[in-house]
Amino acid sequence: MTTTRDLRDDPLDDFVRRVVDIDGVAKTVYVTGTGPAVVLMPEMPGISPDVARFGRWLRDAGLTVYLPSLFGVDGAYPSADAGERVLRRACVSAEFRAFAGGGTSPVASWLRGLARLAHTECGGPGVGAVGLCFTGNFALTMTLEPAVVAPVVNHPSLPLDDPAGLEIGAEDAAAVAARVARDGLKVLAYRFDDDTWCTGQRFAAYRALLGDAFDGRVLSAGTARTDPPPFFRDVVGCAHSVVTAHLVEQDGHPTARARDEIVAFLTETLA
């Protein structure tokens, strides 16, 4: 199913652009809204108009959104050639562990620092963390920061070469499982049923690590938007991005319900 799609870049002019330094590493972060904080991490190939749109939905639900720039061109519409170049650069970046055996991505430490800062600035019982695609699993490893109490893992694609892998070192995995059990956290997750980047094997691995704390929800690929941006059509090549590129913005649609479930999870947990 399709609706009219805006093919323009997003100027992000309703976000406040900040430069945030965590332990000597400075990154651009786009901030909008009031209320409890949510760190929304972009999917490959960056802060696309669809990612920004999801951030606005969170903002409009009464949350403060911290959207860090981790790769790509901020606000750019996801073209195929440019997006593929961003993906290749990220795969060899020292900040990310894109392949099996690499352990936890170093950027997760910076993101935990951003969550601490967001909690200090916004207050409340804690912070939400939403990962998408390349950053999907980062929402889980961010729970090593005590301020993070509402992790959402959307179609996590890492490690790229191991469909049953979780992109997390053994020591961190044990610490995450212990923290989730100790504090009674719930980990919400989404994927499409024929996603080759985020497989059923991966969700099974999450379940093995986290037990009943892992709430993995699977949508039919037939419900995905059929005219995603070129990067998702030509490079990703399957139904993948549940609440961004492949979302159908129609009340009651399965992808729109997934979006609404995530918003409700975050607002209820952080209220």
C-alpha cells in the first residue's frame, strides 16, 4: 500500500541543533520537545526525513527527543548510491562493530553518556532508548546505563554476517541480562517476517538472552509500504523499517499500530 511520499530533504529546522561532548567526543544532537527524554538513534543511512518524522511523533506525545547524528548527511532523503557509501564507511568505522566477533560497538558508551545527560536535563524516572536498523541493538546495550529504563529495539541488523548474532560482547550481554532481570525492564522489539537483515534467528537469540523480558513483535511483510526511498528499495531490498521507511501512515494499519505501541510504551514507562 502506498500514499503520497515527500521526496525532499528535511531541514530539521524545528529541532535545536546542539554539539554535545561526552568524555571528549563531540557529536551533533538534534533536540526537540518537552517532558521525559528519549534517545532516538538513526537508521542507515542517517537522519532521514522518515526518522525525523518518527522523532516528531515522539515529541508530540509529550517527550523530549535527543536525535544524535551518527552517520550520513543529516536530513537527507535516502538515495541508493549515497546511502550505500554511508553504509560502507560505517562498516569500517572504529565506532561500530558491524560484523560477528567484534563485540559491543564503542559508540554505545557515548550513547549511554548522552542518556545520562538527557536524564539530568529532563528528569523523570528515566530515559527511553530507540534503536533502528544499524543502531537497533544499541538500545539494548544502553541499558548498562541505569538511567535507561525503556529500550526499544527495531529491526536490528548487526552483525551483518551472522543472522543469529546480537552485536554485543559476552561480558556486556551478561551484564545487560542481569540488569533487565534485576530492575524488571521490558525490551520491546519489532521486525517484518521475511526481513533478511533482521531474522527470526536474531529474535530467538534475544529471547534466549532475556527470557520473557523480550517482547518481540513480528509484522507480515505484506503490510510494508511498497514505495520506500531508493536506498531501502535497491540496497535493503526487503520489508525492513517498520516505523520509518516502510510505515504506512494510515490509522489502524499494522505499521501505524506498531508506531502507536512504541509511543505508548515510552510514555507509560517514563510517566
